[in-house]
Amino acid sequence: MPVIATFAGMVIKIYFLGAEHNPPHVHCEYGEFAAAIDIRTLQILDGFLPTKKYQLASKWISLYQSDLLDIWKSQQFRKLPPL
């Protein structure tokens, strides 16, 4: 699973599995915590992040939402800047 960005102790990754792996989401890891976050709605689909880390991850996802959706659709990996 390629790493898209790292910041504030978090690692943001995205799977490349195609449409069957919808909705579009990223995986955020922070220490022992991990969550899948929907790129469009910013809701946690699975897992848990501490509140402050979730807020930072959500802010970053909203800033790069169009880039993340493009990566999801094109399946072409590229790194994005940190928050």
C-alpha cells in the first residue's frame, strides 16, 4: 500500500484495488491506531484515531480531496505534501 503523505506522526496510505474497494478512502495510521477515512465525506469507515489526529487528517484530506480522488480513480501513485 503506497504511502501518500506523512505528517504529525501519521502515515497516510491508499490501496490500489479498483472500484470494488469503494467508497474512495485513505488509511491513516498513528502509532497503535489506524482508521480508514472516506475521501468524500471525511467519515471514519473503520478503525479509530484520537480526536486531534482525526481532525488533522480530515483537514489534510479536505485540502487534497480532488488530488486523492484523482489518485483513486487513475490508480497512479504520487506523494502529496504534508499538512
